[in-house]
Amino acid sequence: VQLQASGGGLAQAGGSLRLSCVVSGFTLDRYAIGWFRQAPGKEREGVSCITGSGASTYYADSVKGRFTISRSVAENTLSLQMNSLKPEDTGRYYCRIGQYWGQGTLVTVSS
């Protein structure tokens, strides 16, 4: 199983970034998959997840209304559209399915 995250980078406050996670070894229509993040000096926290059916999504209160999770079963890819970015969104973002984690992609938001 491999999860390859990409799309991180440097953004200004109020800007946008789109993260992607390509998954191999799992089919996304059978398992929930989600994004987590870890800011410097803080514990890893859940950001958003989507069920295997795609019918339900979850967002942390801190990102509701700004982030949108989506997935493509055909491409086995998970995405996270991040708008209205804030400096507190800075951190390494990881995708996770089951017990498997990607290597993460770094997001830095400047004020």
C-alpha cells in the first residue's frame, strides 16, 4: 500500500492550495480516507475525511467552510481544496487510509 501526497507549498493568507493523494493497494470506494495535519510542536490532528461510499464527509471545526475534500475512485486519488488559508493552517498534511499513512506534504501559510 502506498499513499503519495503532493500539492503543498507556500501560500499567503487568504490564498488557496490543492492537495492530492494518490493511493495504490486500496480501492477508495471501500474504505474511508482522510487528511490529517501536524503543525510544528503540536500533535497530529484530523482535518477531513470521506467515507468509502463518498456519501459522508467530516471536517474539523477549524476548516469548515474553507476546505473541501473529494475523491476520484477511477483515479484512486484523494484531494483537499484549501481556500481562505490562514497562518494556523501551516503544517505537514498527511493522507491516511486504514492503518496506512502517506509521507506528508508541507503547507506553509504566511501572514
